Amino acid sequence: MTDRKTILGIDPGTNILGFGIVRVDERSNPVYVDMGVLDLRRIESPYEKLEVIHEKVGALCDLHRPDDMAIESPFYGKNAQVIFKLGRAQGAAMIAAISRGVNVFEYAPRKAKMAICGNGAASKEQVSLIVQRTLGIKIENRYMDATDALALAMCHFYQLSSPLANTRANTSWEKFILENPDRVR
């Protein structure tokens, strides 16, 4: 990949949303741009949270002009309500990006961990350490959601830069069902 590109990573959440931004430089290397968390715990209304997510992700898109957004896809869980809430947060962020012409790509948490650490079951601390070393930055432990977002942006960068990777969005329900028949009832 030789094109300069800005990638916004989003770790969606209705209490804490993490974001991380990397830019691909002229030598096709990822460079750290920005990261942070959106703390929504003081907002009681779930609909107001979605509005804030939409506004803040939109503001990030306006400020940094990303070409692509890499967002964590909802993962399998035992509590359906949590999955629904995460899906809504993800949707609010996606609409903010799409409405600004940003391409959206979804990555499963395990895929991002595999891309960063080589282990799909890596801990948040392991992901943080590798992201810090790769980007040459220091991140405080209180920004683990932002570290996850940077990992998603880096996962997308690796997906784009690998000659073996299929650069189309590699996540779909059809693919999930084919790869995980034992998890579908």
C-alpha cells in the first residue's frame, strides 16, 4: 500500500468509547496521530448517549478527515442486552463516519488481537504493550479502550498492506456462520 491514508479506529461502548487514529506516511508506515476515550457514564439516557457518540465521532471525522474507519464488531456473548447496546453504539459511530464519506470496516476482537499480538486471546495489557512499541508511544493504563481502538486501526492497516489479505470487508454473518456452525442454533 503506497497511498497515504488516515485510519480511525473505534472501540464502541455505551459507557466508554475508545478512539485511535493512525496515518500511513509516505513510506507506508503507520504513524500515531491521536487517541482518547469518550466517557459516557454520567449520561443516564441511552438515547442521549447515542446522540453524543454520533456527534463526537462526527467531530473526530471532521477534525482528522479519515479515509477509513475500523470498528470492532459486536461479539458473541451470553447477555443479549449488552450486544444490543454495543450494536447501537457501533451504529451511531458508523452513521457519523458514513455520512462524511468515510469507508467503514468491521473487525472481530479476536482478529484485531491476532493482527497485533499473533494471539486472538491476548489480554488488553498485551495489546497495549505491542501497540505502544509498534507506534513508539507511551499510553497510560487508564486508556485501554483507546489502545483497543488503536489496535483496530493497526489491524486495518495490516489488512490493507498485506499482499495476502483480502482488502474487502472480511466480516459478514454468512462467513461467521460458515466458520462457526457449532455456535449457531
